Amino acid sequence: MQSNAKPIDEVRIGNRLVGEGHPAYVIAEIGINHNGDIDLARRLISVAVAAGCDAVKFQKRTIDVVYPADELARPRESPFGATNGDLKRGLEFGYHEYRLIARYCREVKMPWFASCWDEASVDFIAQFNPPCYKIASASLTDDHLLRHTRSKGKPIILSTGMSTIDEIDHAVAVLGREDLILLHACSAYPAYYPELNLRAIPALRERYGVPVGYSGHETGLPSTVAAIALGACCAERHITLDRAMWGSDHAASLEPNGISKIVSYIRIVEQSLGDGVKCVVEREQPIIRKLRRVGAAA
């Protein structure tokens, strides 16, 4: 699906333009790392604020729709009970918790949105008027969910982990290119550096003609910063207070110091990239006079 249409350089998310020529949009994914505790969710939002992130993201599921009955009945010990269903339901926030999240995010001026894994979850999050919707890599092949999410008339961020080019072609055809940001990702948790394939970022940009960002599930920092240098318009990383906490996503998340460093390094890289036009900067002039013995030939 090589796009011959004019490339789309930017997408507006809330009051921010995301895309070519704009600062990278840094998303702190809280996901389910709140462990079912609204106070922990608030603390993680505060971590994102302190780090200078541009948004936080949660996950929303209708448990009995997303997971089959045998999966929910599978034994799995957790603070919520002895089955996988107990765990999944225990981690799922409802209206009361999301109302508190919306209120707190307004207070600290932090935009928030969610990955919605089913149509009812899209409708649920819609009542909070999010600036955009995220579609997780696992949902990329769910045409019904893609169409339902698009019907809300908001920008969509689509992760492309665990997906072939043919599957991404189809998803983009279903969603359309307007108000669409793709995220390159490797959906292993945690992902190993040789699996990241960051050169896919400019390749996806070239193929689809839409802004492309990066969703990282590695444990370190350098590769996410390199993604920005390769043209990623946004960066998404999971955050946690402590990677040793119980829960499936904590080990592949960044602690407060890590997400703060990521934001700082991204802003430094953005300053360093420049416009690509080779020139002599003003501060080099005295060095020229001091160190060059012979001037350029006429």
C-alpha cells in the first residue's frame, strides 16, 4: 500500500500539533500499572507531570468481551483472587475511578486518553471527551473496533507491534489516513534491542505518508531517543514507581528517573538535529581565526 497521496505532516491532539517540525509528543503509559489502586494512578500521573510528559495513557477493557471464558477461568494467583478473571477484573477501573482521573488530570493540566480494546470501552471513554484514541497492537486486525473508534471523530494513534505490512496496509485502509498516527513497536515484553528494528520508523512514514512515532517496550533508554533522531513524532513508554512491583507490565516500564531522563534526552536531541544545512555557526568564527593557518583557496 505505497501511498501516492500527499503526505500528512501533522495531526492535532488537543492543543498540540504532532508531526514533522514539532516537538516529539511524549506519552507516559500508565496502562494497568496502577494495580487497581486509584491513589497509585494519581502518583503515576504526578510522575509524568514532573518528567515533562505531554500525556498519560490508560487501558480500558470490557473483560467478558475481550477475554474468552476459559482464559478468565485459568488459575492465576493475584491480590484479587485465584483466577485470571479475578486479576483482570481487579485491574479494571470503572466510572468512579475514571472520573477521579479526569478531575486530577484537569487539576495538573495533563491530557489523558486510553487504549480501548472493545467497542463498549470506546463508548465508555468517549464520555470523558479524550483528545484522541489509542488502538493497541493486539487490536490492529479488529476491523469492527477500528471502524467504531473512527466513528468518534477524534485522532487515532495506532500501534503496529506484532503486525505484518499486509495487516497494517489493511488497517490504514479501514481507518483512512486523516488524523492518524502510526506507532512502530515490538510487542515483546520486555523487547530486546536486536528486535526493535528502529529503521522501520522512516520506512513506515514513507509507505503510508502519515506521522509515525515509537512505542517502546525495552528496559533501557537509548533506543527510544534514537527513534526520535530517526524521525519519530512521538514516543510512548510505560511508567511505574518500581519495576519490582507485581504485575505483568512493570518489568518493561520506566521508573520516575528513567522517564525524566527520556524526556530530557529527547529535548536535547531535538535541539541537536538542526535543519540539515551545513554552515559555520557564529561561535566557530573565533576558533577559525585561532586555529586555521591557511585560509580557503580563492
